[in-house]
Amino acid sequence: MVKAVLERVSSSAHARETLTPLSAIRKRAAKVSNLWIFDSPKNNRRLTVSGDVPFMHLMLLEGDTGVAGYELVDDPFKVASNSDAGYVRVRSRDGAEHWIVIARSGRSSSGKDSGPSISENLREKASLAGVEVHARSELELLGKEVFLDNWLMLCAIMTRAKAYPTYRETELFLALMSRHGALRVQDVLADARADRSIMLAVVARALQDGTVHSDLTRRLFGTHSQLDRVRS
């Protein structure tokens, strides 16, 4: 699915953290960009995102174990070749912060794709805040189709189970990983004491937190995926 979306990069994108699904639909008018209603497990809130490219960049943040959370400021997804409408404030687990803007890639004089530029206003604002600002476009999504597909699934798994207590499955999962160090997903789900759906959500959360590791870049997540405990 992600591969197909990347092949038809949306020509228009716009999102607000506070935009409701109904108001987003009403504002769309004749726009043809896809509208994503997304429950972010990393931020524990619902986001309304118009446009495939910005949505996929949020997926990259969801799957980045070094990211603790992110905040949408103003209009970070009004995609243009040089947009200063807004940005995404990204918080790392080590306490550091950086900003990203979403913009279209451009063309150099030789006709090759080049990264988007960042407005001087935003550079100055970032400098005053003591943070770095980076531009992101569709170019950074190429070659990451498997990773994106995996995190679409893992975020959905966590969302489906978010209303249910996970303490029992978390305790069982931690005990299994402490005892074995490495297990396949199907081995974890085989514990009869656990609810399989909730246990999958616990596994997804552990992957997002970085307490366990699996090859999500080259292999699609499934029952045969291997989980390796990450030693701190």
C-alpha cells in the first residue's frame, strides 16, 4: 500500500493538530489529497492530516525509537517548495529537541531532484530557540516502504487495544523476554494466560519504546518476526 502511495505523491497537503475530521472534510472542497484520521500512540492523541507525504513522515516519527514525542505547530504540512507556515517540534528521549518542516523537493540546474529549502524566518526562529531545523520531503520516504507498512500496522494494533488494561500482558511479556532474550512473536502469543490482541499491543509498544528490537526495515512484521531484548 505504501509503495503505491509513494508512486502518486499528493500534490496538496495541509494539517492542524486541532482540526476535527468533520471540519477537515468541509474545508477540503475539490482537493484530491488523502485525508488521514490518525490516533498517534506516541502522543496519545488524534491527529487529522491531509496529504500522504506528511502522514508518512509522522509514521517515521512513530517508529523512531529515539523520539519521545512530537508536536504540530501552526500549519506544518502546507507543502510548498519553501514554506514557513509551520513546523513539527520533535522531542528526543535524551531531552534534545529539533524541528522539521515538510516541503516539496525542487530541481537543480542540472535537472536532478534537490532537497527543499528552509525559510530565513524559520531558521532565525530556530536559532533563537537553540535548536536545529531540518527540511523533509518525499525524497526521504523512498526505500522505506517496508518500514512504513510495518508502523501503519503496529500503530493500528496499539490503537485497537488502548482502552484495555495491559498490566498482565506487560508483566508476562517482560518475564518471557527476560528469561529467553529472543523469541518469535508467535511464541509470545502462545502464552494461554494472555489476551492475544492485548499482547500484540504490548509487543508493538515495546518496539516503539526500543526495549525490544525486530527487523522492521527489511521484513514485514508478523508471527514469525523475531524479537530481541535490548540491553540497556
